[in-house]
Amino acid sequence: MKETDEWEWEIDPGRPWFRWELGSIVRYRDLLFRLVRRDLLANYKQTVLGAFWILLQPIMTTLVYWLIFSNIVKVPIGDVPPLLFYLSGIICWNFFSDCLNGSMYTFLTNAAIFNKVYFPRLIVPFSSMLAHSIRLSVQLVLLFLVYFLFYIGGKVSAPGVSWLLLPPILLLTGLFGLGAGLIISVLTAKYRDLDYTLQFVLRIWMFASPVFYPAGLVKGSWKWVFWLNPLAPLIELFRSACFGIGEISFPYLIICIVTILSTLILGIALFKRHELKLTDII
């Protein structure tokens, strides 16, 4: 072989933990887009209403919350129209929950593909997050439409510059779900019975987040525990950006951002470290 020839493949005994090869996701972008399309079509294939479920799910959940928490329990939510208050919390929570669930089953639902062909495994959870981001965009259009109707009725003020904070808030929400899902995907691949426990924890987590109640209702000496939940500052900041309400604790917001970035880094590192071993286990 000539000295000028270049090697196309390099086999080494190991690789550093920090070598994540995130650039490979860009090189496999065609596959990424195909997986996004697959996820979108698979969720609503063979359904009567089809993609309309993207809107119907938050609408029905909002109406149930409005009926129970606003009319029966009578949770005080301030001057914001109840439909807008509950819809905003549901959209934030659903995006986090969808990103988490879409990532935590990466190895279990794609074992057959992983065992047959090589491609960067991180593409699968990233494609799931992108698919749910498209669903999120449709639901945001619904939120803006409802907001506009209330604005015409004089119930809310005109949108302000603070609405520009919505993209970074939702990005942090999705990244938190992605990072937590990557960590859980490694654990559930080894210990299948964790799935039942995690679904229960996820339901409890929703009640611990200000989805259907304002953070101002949380009082007492344990209030700091509530704010350590990264979703609490994000949902409150989302409502504050939309409606100008909410109790924002900036020190806990900084802790929230650091927690999310740490979770994402840990999730990617753990995923890359165990992706080959878990393929053999499954």
C-alpha cells in the first residue's frame, strides 16, 4: 500500500468517554429526517382522526382541568383565563413528557434495527425530540389562537417582547426530557421492571409541577424542594412570558439551567458509553 493512501476505517481498542461524535448526526441527516417522518406517521396511522389528535389531546385535557380544578376544586389562578392557564401548563408538560418517553425506550423499541445496521444511535432519540417539536409547534398555534380570541374579548393584554423567551424556555424543556430519557434508556435496557416504576414516578412528577396550579400556592419550609424541580421555574417562566404572571425565582432558575445542562451531558455520555454493550444485551 502506498504511503499516500488514506485509511477509511480505523479500529482502536477503546475511545474516550468524551468522544461523542455529535457531528455524525449531521452527516446522517437524511436518516434523521426519515426517522422524524416515521415517528410522526406511526403515531397516527390507522386512527380515525389522524393528526387531529395533536390538537384534540391538549384541548380535552384542558377542558377536564378547567372543569375539575377551576369549577369544582376552585384552585385560585389569578386573573388569567382558566383555559389559557391550563393549556399553557399542559403544553409544557406534554412536551417534556413526550421527549422523555420518546428517549427512554430507545434501546427496547429499536433493538432489531440496532442489531442489523450501523448508524449513530443518538439519531433515534434526537429524531424523537424533533418529531415532538413539530407536534409542539402545532399546539403552540392553538395556544396563540386561543390567546387571540381572549385578546379580542379584552380578557388579556396584547403580546409583548417577553414572548421571545418562549423558544429558549421550550428548548430547555425538551433538552431536559431528552437528557433524562437517555439516562433512563440505559437503565431500562438492563432492568426491564424499572419501566413500571418510572411511569408511576412520572405521574407523581406532574402533580409536583405547576401544571394546573400556580407556584404561588406552594408555601412553607419545603418550598425550596418544589423549586428544585427544573420544570417548576420553566413552566412559571413560560406563563410569565405569555401572561405577565407567575412567581419567578431567579436563583432557582439558574440552578434549573445548570441541572438541565448537567443532565443532558450525563445522558449523552452514559448513552455513548453503553450503546454497544446494550445492543448485545437486548
